[in-house]
Amino acid sequence: MELFFNTLGVVLAPSHFIMLIAGVLMGLAIGILPGLGGITGMTILLPVIYGMDVHSAFALLIGMVAVIPTSDTFPSVMMGIPGSSASQATIMDGYPLAKKGEAARALGAAFTASLIGGLFGATVLSVIIPIARPIVLLFASPELFMLAFLGISFVGVLSGQKPIRGFLAAGIGLMLGALGDAPAVPEYRYTFGLDYLMDGVPLVIVGLGLFAVPEIIDLLIKGRSISKVATLGKGWLDGVKDALKHKFIILRCSTIGVIVGFLPGLGGSVVDWIAYGHIIQTTKDRENFGRGDIRGVIAPESANNAKEGGALIPTFLFGIPGSGSMAVFLGGLLILGIQPGPAMVTENVDLIYTAIWSLALANVFGAGLSILLAKPITRLTIIPFSYMAPFLVLIITFASYQASRSWGDLVALLIMGFLGWIMKQYGWPRPAALIGFVLSDSLETYLFISVQRYGFGWMARPGVIALAFIILISVGMGIFYQKRKPSGAHKKHEKNLS
Amino acid sequence: MKKLQCVLVLLIALAFIAVPNAFSVDFSGKTIEWIIPFDVGGGSDVWARLYAPFLHKYLPGTPIVAIKNMPGGGSIIGGNHFASRAKPDGLTIFGSSGSTTFPYLLDNPRVKYDFAKYPIVFATPVGGMAYIRPEFGVKSVADLKGLKKQLAYASQGATSLDIVPLLAFDILGLNVKAVFGYKGRGPGRVAFEQGEVTIDYQTSPAYIKNVRPLVKQGQAVPLLSWGMIDKDGNMVRDPEEPDLPNLAEAYEIMYGKKPQGPAWNAWKAFFIAGFAVQKAVWLPENTPDEIVAAHSKAAEKTVADPEFQKVAAAELGGYTQLVGPAARKAFNQVLQVPKKDREWLINWLKTKYDVTIK
């Protein structure tokens, strides 16, 4: 216990504190620039930390990774462009709010939710570390497959009244995810001999292509600014109040975020959709989702911040990255001379506490700075879009290019953008396609391992059966609440969600 | 007389140019680009970043040593880039790992690089140790002979570094089912702890940190190490676990004779490529001798540096780094594998795992 508070003193020491703030500032910048995410930030910082003392390096790295899920809300809300792969669901309701001129309110709610979610994640991390090992060990491949399946089951809810389209879109996403090298056999699928496709299509390009490009095109066609209203409406304080009003949503979604982060295999980019899908499923009055319901912003934002705390658990305890940026963070640990694993809880406990404090403090500063920046940045939504478009096109092109630094990235962006625009025009749910894409690898890998290892007996495992029940309940709830709405609202709701 | 003087001056000048001289090479103000065909943070990336500051210090002219990550295609893309683009001016070096060498050895048509043509600068060995779950009642390699039960091994793929453990288990006559799809040895170890798989191996740094505690707690039983190659090219025990028999000794313990035959020859070659010289640094084809000498000398000084030795012991497992001729000698054992042994392995992959290299 005293070690816990001692490390707070260590983190607050000026040299470490400066590193923390540096990390936070960097995380803010990376989050605000659309398309970049934790992996980019880690990649940039890793060569820098060589030779640094461990606590400073931790403060820097974690400061950065903790803040990205906060600051990535800016482009998602204000331009409908995913700030990072964990912030895609925020677009669904955040962007319509910006169009109504309520960007500041959306941001205020999002940052409050992010702050509370992040602190929740840090708290869970500190409490659970001693008992986490046996829990993670309970989730073997069959259980991880069921979790990925739970993720896919949200597709129905996210597709409104035409779940068929949702499942088909998810199918397209699954097939797109299968492109490239197969997870378990040395084969390449549909690469047509192209080196570029050997590793499949990068996630950042799929996200930007499906969401950012159609948005930019449509705004240019309509020839106006993002906000339909000339003056900005409610301010960020109202957003904060909204968030506090819905504190149970924050709590529930933070829990979801921590769990998804904690279990290696689902990946961070699906956590926001799971939270978003969950909140729709469990709400009776859902007509406003997709049109600017503030709850649709609060849910994913609290989940994606909490996920960072959760993702540190398997990274520290097992050396298994809980998300893509954690994979690079692991490399950082090795450079610093730390071998993550069971030894960490005994030998390097002080580092785990440093991480927890860095996470908590970074969230506080990140949210605070973001709120300060909210007012000036939201003015961008009044600028006529034809001035903004060139910068945005440049930024998303740059973000796509950093995926694998080859021409293929740009071609892929064009193709995905075209696909995304067509899906938008004809009302095919893009979130479903994205979820399919993200979960494709997990579903295939874990199913393949389960069948190889256990034959079909894997389905009789208690964990699998328990998760199957949860999936049934979740889907059932989604259908049940759906049926209670009057039919007029159905059509509106479904259009909102494409 | 004047003509003679001219000829003499010319001859002396030529003499200076012709002698390969490490001291005439100077990289000051330049940047050495070190291509690593893997992602930032991966094992090979960490290895390069540990070496880079020392190479910077010891290369003539203290040039910047910048790591250029070019992941993709299982490291084949980075290798191909090096093969086609690197100029023989000493400013580009290439770091390969086992996953770069294996496709080369297996005649993968996508591979455009050829290690036989490149001068090697230095190589870093790594060891591997295999262990089994306690519930089989196996206390050591000797008990394996009677074990008929099927074991499960978490594998990344039949053409990955896993060729070494899978073929080793085959040679020992174990009934091992390879479960494919795991993303690395880390997930493999977790699967072992969960009981999802029952036999596993880890590279030495991971074994030391993560498996030794399991052994102490009685949750894992160490079996054997793959072994190591000494400076004369002989198979010896792994210095990190001197009590564990290497594969040849394990076979002898179980069957009373030394292993031999195409399986053993193939295993030895792939073991050397995948472990004994797992990571290596190369210069492009036709690099002048003095540049190769300059790089080799910098590597020698690095290895002799006590600060580097400390770092290497902590991160790389404390094995003797191979430099210059020793590295070339070790890697030649890989390059000189008779074609029939390689073909035996390709055939083994096809019959046992239904894998053809396309």
C-alpha cells in the first residue's frame, strides 16, 4: 500500500512529471490528427526512450497512450472522421451534434466521459493486478472466439430495422479482413501476386475510407460548413452536465471497456462499437441514436479510455499485447530492460504503480487540456467546408500513407473511399462492415485453433456455454426493445445508422 | 628519368589504393541506414536498437546509425528491398532474422535476396528450451520414451521458426499435434499455462524470465534445449541451461545411439539458421573489402565493450556474439546444406503438414 503512494511521489517528481506532460501533449496532437493512433505515437517515441530511466520513459509512453482516446474525439465529432481506430463509434452521434451546432456540448460530454472512464480503467488496473492472472487464464481460444462472436452479434443492433443488410455488410467486412496472409496456414488469399496485399488491407485505411472519404465528398457536394447553424449552440458545460447525468452509462461502458481491453484478442478498435451497440440495445427510447443523442457519445468515449487501463493488464502480466499500441509498448519494455510476465508483479511492482499513476494523471490533464481547447477548435465547424477540405484530404492521405508507406496505401484509400461512399448513398451500414473487418482475424484464428485442438467438443466448455447465453440475451434484448417502437420511428432510426 | 619518376609515383599511388585498409574508410557526416524488416518493438527491432548506439560509436567517423523498419510479408519485403536497392557503399546494412532465412532456405518464390552473395558482418545467436506439462509424469527426457499420449504444441505456422521444434519432436519420436494459428511464442506460453497446449518451447530470454518461475512452482518440467554451436561449429549444450541435454544428447538418452540421417541433417541446418545465427547483419553484394573490414571492426569493438556486454547479457541471453569470419563460418553451415537435405525437409512439410511453398 505504501508503495502505491510512494510511486505517486516518484511520478510527481519534476523530471518524470515533465515527461508525463510531454507524453500528454504528444497524445493530444496525435489524437487530433485524424487516422493516427496509439501505434503511430508509440512508433515515434520508441527510439527516443532508449537510455532513459524507466520511470520517465513510462510516464512519457503512458502519458501519450492514455490521452489519445480522449483527443481523438475532436475529429470524430467535428468532422465525422475517425480520430483513431478507437473513436469510430463516436462519429455516429457526435457528428450529427456538430451539424446541429452543438459540437462544444458533444465534446464536453465526451471529455468528461473519457476522464471518468480513464480513471476507472486506472483504478481497475490497480485493484485487479494481484488476481488478474487466473482470470486471464480462464479465457482460452474457444472462449475468445465466443467473445469475438459477441462483438459480431452487435451488428444486428447497429443496423436498425434491416438487419439483413447489416449482416451482409458485416460479411463484406469479414471477407475484406480475410484478404492477405491466412492466420494459420502459409497461404495468401486474393493477393493477386501483389506484395502490398500480403499483409491485408491496413485498418486505418478501411476506417478512413469508409467514414472519412464519403463525409468529405458529401460536404463538398453540399457546399456548406459542417455546422448547419451559423452560431455555436450549447457550450461545453452543458456537455459536462449531460455526462454526469448519465453516470451509470459511463460506469457500465467503462466496465465494458476494461473487460475488452483486458482480454487479449478482441482488439481496441471494436470496444467503442461494443459500448455503442450495448447502449442502444439496453435503451427503450432509441429513435435519436444516430441523430445526435448525447448518450451515443458518452458510451463509446468512456469505454475507449477505460480500455487503455485494461489493456495494460495482459501486457504487463503475460507479455501479450491487449491492443496494437500495446504491442509496440511491449517493445519499449524490452528496450528498457523489462521482461513482462509473471515476474513483473513480484520484481517490478513499482513500475506497475508508476503506470497506474501515469494513466490517471494523464487522463486528468488530457481531459482538462481538451476542454480548454474545445471552444476555439469548435469554431472550425463554422468555416465553409471548401476551405477545410484540402487540409483534411491532405491529413487523411498522410495518415493512410503511414500505414505501410507505399503507393498501395493511396490506391487502397481511394478504393475503400469509393466503397464507403456507395454504402452511404444506398444506406448500407458501414459500422457493420467495419466490425466484420476488425473481428475477421480473431474469429477465424480462434475458431481454427478450437477445432484443431478440441474437435467439436469445444462447444461444450462451460465458458463457451455461458458466453453463448450472454450473446442470446444481448441479441434478444435488442430485438425486444426494437419491437416496442412505433413503425414510423423504425425507418428514421435505420437511416440514421448507415 | 622523368618518365621513371612518373611511373614510380603512379605505382606508389596505386599501392595505396589497392590495399584494403579499414582506416581509409570514413563515414563522418553520413548516416548508416539499417534496414530491419520487422515492426518497431519486435524482437529484431529491439536487437538492432541495442546494437545501434555502439556501432555509431565504433564505426569510423561516428556516423548516425538509423534504423529503418520495413515490415511486411513476413520480412520478405524488407529483404527484397535490400537486395534490389542497397548500394555497396557501406551506408546500408540489413538485419535478418530466422523468419527471413527460412523462406530463403525453402526456395520461396517471393524471395529475391541471396545470402550467399552478401558479406556478413556479425550474428547473434539465441537458444531455445523445450518443456512439458507436469501431468504426464515425465520428469526428464528419459521418461519421454514411454509416452504414447498425444501432446499439443502451439504453432505459428509450419514454415515459421516452428520447423525447428516440430522436427525436433518428430526426431525424438513424440506424438505431437501442432495447433496452428497462434501469433507467437508469447501466446504459446499462455496457452501452455492454460493447459490448452501441453508441450512448448521458448527462446532463452523468455524462458529465463517466464518459464523458470513455472518450473519452480512445479507447473512445467524442463526437457531439453536445442543446444548451441561453439566457435568450431560443434553442437554443444546451451550455456544458459547447462543441465539440460541438447537434442543430440536427448536422442541418445532415449535411443542409445547418436542421431543421423536426412531428418537430423535438415534439423541441424534449420536450427543453425533459426537459432545459432538467428539474427545477422549483412552488407550488399560487391561491397569493397575495406568497407566490410570497417564494419566488422566496429562490431568487434562493440562486442568487446563491457557496457555492451552488460546489455547483451540482460537482453540477448549472454551468448557469444559471432563477428566476421566466425559469423561467416557459422552461416556457411546453413548455406552449404546439401540440396537433398533441403528437399527432404520440403517433402516432410508436404507429407506431414500438407504445405507447399508458393
